[in-house]
Amino acid sequence: MRFIVGFVPGGPNDLMARLLGNQLAGQLGQPVLVENKPGAGGIIGSDYVAKGAADGYTLLFASAPFVMAPALQARMPFDTVKDFAPITKVAESPMVLLVSAESKFKTAADLIAYAKQNPGKVN
């Protein structure tokens, strides 16, 4: 079995894949290989799995960028809904939006209002 991770070794996705892979290897009695295919915010690894053989042994270890990429990219080399079938949620990782303490933005609503009033000034 192989877990494809679309990010570099040593990061949180890689670490979680390796921990899960070790547990599964013990339970299944067969090796679980973690293979990193980093680049383009995880798109390279995801595309590798989407275009690979549907053998049931090559699994994408996906994370938040997998879900966000279609909204951020004009074109994707695969369809996240049609080309993949979710198996299970492995972990949750909260994401936080932060600004400098001196920023005029104190809430997300402040930032959204400013962005709407000032098109093109927030990226």
C-alpha cells in the first residue's frame, strides 16, 4: 500500500501519513510506503493519484489545500469530486487568521468590509 503525500517530507501531512502508515502496516501485516510528490500546493501529488491506476493500494493523503485549490486555481488537472472517493477523516487541524496587534482589523468582518470597500487593495 502507498500513501501519496503532495508535500515535502518532514511536514505535518508527511508526519501524519507516516504515523498512520506505521499503524496500518502493523494491523495489515504488510508495508505501507509514504511517497512524497510535493509541489503546487499538493496538486502534483493529487494529480498523480487521479491519473494513476485505481488499484485500491495507492491512496492520496489529502489535506485542506486539496479542498481549497479548485477555488483558487482557474483550471485544475483533475476534478476533486469526480476523480476521488473519500475514505475517512484522519485528523483535524484548525486554521487561524491573524493580524498585527496594531492592525485596524479586529474581526474578520472588519477585513471583509474593508476589502469590499477597497477592491484590489487586499490580496
